[in-house]
Amino acid sequence: MIKIIAGKHKNKKIYTPLNMNTRPTSSKLRETIFNMLIHSPKLNLNLEKIKVLDIFSGSGAFGLESLSRGCRNCIFIDNSIESIKTINKNIEILKEEKNSKVIKTDASKPIKNKLDINLCFLDPPYEIENISEIIKNWSLSGWIDKNAIYILEKRKKNYFKLPNGFKLIDSRKVGISEVLFLKNY
């Protein structure tokens, strides 16, 4: 189990999937991400009323933290049955059913949709190599607003090539992870 860091659900515990295929974003890293989103002059994002997309959700920790901090709603994407069950359980624990939607699908192949997401978090398994292509596909899918911020969590030693049409706004290294903040240009 892990805890929500801040907001209306502060210190509430949520479950993580039992399998070893997921690694929840650590509390320290989630805190770093949200501090940057709120306080960085490069990002300066007002979390209230925005729409969040949590891709490769795992436990749903990032999306649930977003909802705790005032985001309007969150869509959770994962293809693992265990992760989907865990996310649904966590949503129920926090009573966020009205603000959440969980979709079981292959996150590497987004279907077309029109949703105007403002904040997109991607935490793929570290062994995925085509993450640039996945980000580009999501940006072309219609789900995400052209001015949205994309947050990618990756292993810091893994090479990452920026997708065409994207710029790096900021980054941070915490432990074995690196977080990249991207935007379309």
C-alpha cells in the first residue's frame, strides 16, 4: 500500500497491484512532480478543474493524487486485469467514482476520441522502447489538448528521443527515475 500525499485524500492508503509487473510511482517522485506542476515558472499549472489522463496506470496513484489535489476528472488506462481491479478498488475507497473512468486497453495503441485532456501522465514499463512513438500516437488521437503537458516517468539511464513536434520543458531525476515534462510546439 501507498499513501496519497496531499489534498482532500491526504494520508489515505491505496492499494498497489500484487504482481511484480508494476512499480508504483514513489511518494517522493509524485511530490516532486506536483511541486513542479504547481510552482515551476516553466509549467505553472493550476490543477483545479483540469482533465487528467493516467496512461499505464498500474495502481492509479498519479491520477488519484491529481483528483485529491482538485483536478476535475481522470481517465485511467491500463491493459492488466489486476491493475484495473486495483484502480477500481482505489477509486471506490476514495469515493471518486463520479470523477473517474477506467479503461482496459493497450496503452500503446490509442483509439480516436475527442476529450481535450490537459495533463497526460505516462509511466510505462521501463523496458518499453517505443515510448516516443506512443506519445506521438496519443497526441494525434484527439484525446489530448494541443496545449497539454505530458509527463513521462522513465528509468534515468534509458535513452529517450523527443517525438517530432514536442519540446522538453523541464526534467528531474529522483532515485533510478527521471521525469520529463513535454509539450507540443
